[in-house]
Amino acid sequence: MTRARYPVVIHPTRDVTLQGRADLAYWTSELAAQQLHPQAADGWAQLWITATESRFFEIRFRELTISVIVDSVPPAAADNGVYLVSAFNSVGWFAWVERNLFGAPYSSADISVSHEV
């Protein structure tokens, strides 16, 4: 599995992550072409949905990502990670860079991040 390396550290950051589950058979089929397999927990694939609010060079932005927790095929004990299914950024230029320079599935969107219930 290819490990992504990012030379940028962004802070301060405020985020919230929702851990969920999804149909294991569906994600097994979807990820097979990438030679990945969803990590199973009680017969379900594991998902992360994360909303982030931060700044990059004084440009405020918000981001939403949807990821599946994965293993390589065949699974190796220390070879796991996340597969980015879809992502959205409140700054159109940031989404464009992610999509066109890094091949990430980013779109521009209006996003709100709140820690209040």
C-alpha cells in the first residue's frame, strides 16, 4: 500500500469525527480493484466521516472527508490505512489543487463545523 506523505502541518485545527459502519460486501467489491479490503468489525466495514475547520497561510477553510478503513490484499498485520471515498473543501482553489495535483476525490462545497450539540 502506498503511504501518503504530506510536508504541510496545519494548525490550529478544530475537527469532529463520526465513526460508523457500512455494508461489508459492498465495500469489499468496491475496493477490490484497488487491491484493498475494508477492515471488518462485527461483519461491517468501518467508516470515518470527518469535518475540519482550520487555516492555511491565514486562509480559513472547512473540509469534510468520507473514508473507509482498509487493509491491503492479502492483509498484513501492520499494513492498514484509510481509503478516501469523497471529500469537500469550502475553498474552491484548495479542492481544485487536491483534485488536479493529487488525484484526490475533492469537490468544492459550503461546509459548517460546530462542536455544539
